Amino acid sequence: MTDEPQGLPRLYLTAWLALIAITAIEVSLILVFHIAPGLRAIFLIVLALMKASLIGAYYMNLRFERLAMAYIAAIPLILLVLMLVAVVPDAAVLLGRH
């Protein structure tokens, strides 16, 4: 006899299928849809955040811990902004677009 709730494997399977669907959308954004690179990057970042939230919620068992989920979503965005602030001015100078 196990201590797992009955619906737990089904919940994991549903989360896994959602991750597969998001991955398929990401791949199709690159290979099928020809949209502007900036817009594509925004879509890919949003989809990556969705995947990170799903993984954190269902596979790391953080579903009911709102603060931890907020950190999982917010910290990568903060790091991205800091990286862009540090890199974009130098890239503009190197590319001659200052």
C-alpha cells in the first residue's frame, strides 16, 4: 500500500503533457513561423517562464508555496535585465551603433 494520493500520477502526466506542448510551440516558433527576431525572443522567454513555473509547481512540489514560485519566476527575469543592461551598451559600441 502506498501513501500517494490516487490522482498524483495523472497530475504528473498532465503537467508533462503541458511541458511537451509548450516545447512543441517553442520549436514551431523557430522552424515554422517566420516572425521578427525580437518578438520571437519575447515569446520564447515567456514560454520558458511558463515551463519553469510548471516544473517548479508540479515536480518540485512548490504548488502551494506562492513565495517560492514567485522567486522561481522573478529571479531569472531580474538576471536577464541585469545582463542586458551590462551587455547592450558594449555591443552597441562594438557594432558601431552608438
